[in-house]
Amino acid sequence: MTEPLVWQEYLELVRMIRQRIELEKDSAGAYVFDEDPSRYRKRMAQQVTSVAPVAPVNPVASPKPVVVPQRTPALSDVTQTNSEPQPSVSKLSPQVVSSNPAFPSIQELTQQAANCQKCKLSQTRTQVVFGVGSAQAELVIVGEAPGFYEDRDGIPFVGKAGQLLTKMLAAIQIQRQDVYICNVIKCRPPENRDPAPEEIIACRTWLQAQLKALEQPKLICAMGKFACAFLTNIQQSMWKYRGATYEYEGVPVICTYHPAYLLRNLEEKKKAWEDIKRVRRFLDESRK
Ligand code: URA
């Protein structure tokens, strides 16, 4: 017997609501059901009008000595180290030569980094995980360090945290392939421990050169305390990083939780969702 139309409609409605709930849970956004939709829309509209593309550096931040001192990278930082023989730019094939001859391109840097021996992690890694994505990306994601799957595949953010990152991006209508993704350090720390200060220092010239090689980044999203400290030059708690817009070498920086942290602390997803929506708004604003 065919179901009455109204019953079919009812079932369809339930199915859609279920789907939506699952999507919101998955995309770090259980928030939607926390408040009345009309209040939510009003709040969003207010936020959109009040967000300036670049807010001043967090006024409540109290700068402390930072793990990673920053300075403009010299080419020699990238191409010369104590021990590692680096291919010179002229030895690289023509198609990977940078459009700006003063700085290596992403492809050149990737090749150079592949043999990096600047720290002890070179002895335990499977391979260097330099970065993935387009050099023309508007949005750059900077995470912490490769984990097991990234070390195995040579691509950042492919494990569970990476899958959550992909969902977070999809929730703001951004495809992973349109973003440039990299980490503060390029080799996996054994047992996925935190990067050591000397590893961050040894690796910093790669990230500095990498960010310089990107052609038109409009926004960097720093995920987790190591990326936030590196890119803001400030060490502080995540709640202090969040909400402000910083600047790294002229590129605005928004800070948020690391996806791996969100997998362990589901209650923080709501805040991360707020941050990721700021990323969306910022990119939209920057197009106007
Ligand atoms: N965590 C990171 O910070 N980066 C990765 O690439 C994977 C997990």
C-alpha cells in the first residue's frame, strides 16, 4: 500500500533533519541548534557588518618571549645548512623555476627540503611532508607537524585530524584543493610528540620561505598553539589568540584550535566553528 502523501512528506522531513544534524555534528557546528534560528541570523548579520578585514593585533595579548624568533628569510637560510648538500636553483628543471628569481618557488623548496638534515627528525621520518595545494591559494592553513599517516603518504593533514579539517573547510564551502596546507615542522616527531623548540628553529626557514613563495595569500589560518606562536610571535593561551586578527609578513592571520585537539575535546568544536566562519567572512570581505 502506498503511504499517504502527508506521511511521505513527514518521513522526508525527518530524513532531512537527521541529515542536517549529522552534517552539523561532523562539521564542527553543533551550534546551530543551540539557539533560535532568527536570533542566529540576526547575530550573524551583526557579526558580518562588524568584521573588518584586518583588526588590530589582539590588544589584550601580553607579548612574552617567543619560542620562534622571526625575521625575514635570507635565501641562504633556505639553500644552505651546515650539513646538507642542497641543489642549486640552476640545477632545477626550467618548469620549476620561480617567477620571482630572488626567491625559490614552492616546487624548488619542496625539492630542496626533501633531503633536509637540519634536525634529528631526519633520522626517524619516512619522508619530509612539505606542503600541499596551489601556490595561488587565497587561504593558507598552517598546522603543527606531520603524524603517522602524513609521514607515510608525504601529504599534510590526511589522517583523522585532516579529515576533520577537510570537513571544516567544506562547511564554509572551501574545497581542500583550493587551499595551501602545511605545517610548522615538516617531519614527524616520534610518537607524535610535540615539536621540540630546536626542531621548530631548525625548520623555521622552510616555513618562512614557503609562505614567501605563495603568490597571493589573503589569509593564513593558524591551527593549534605551535602555528599560532610561530605566526603571531606571541605565546599565549588559545582563548587569547582567538577572535583577533594578526599579521605575518603583511598577511592577516586568524588563530584557532588544532583539529586533533577538537577530536579530543568535542565541546570546543562550537568555538572552532565560530573561528572557521570568521575565515569565511574574511575571505568574502576581502573580495569586495
Ligand atoms: N596534524 C598537523 O598539525 N599536521 C598534519 O599534517 C597532521 C596532523
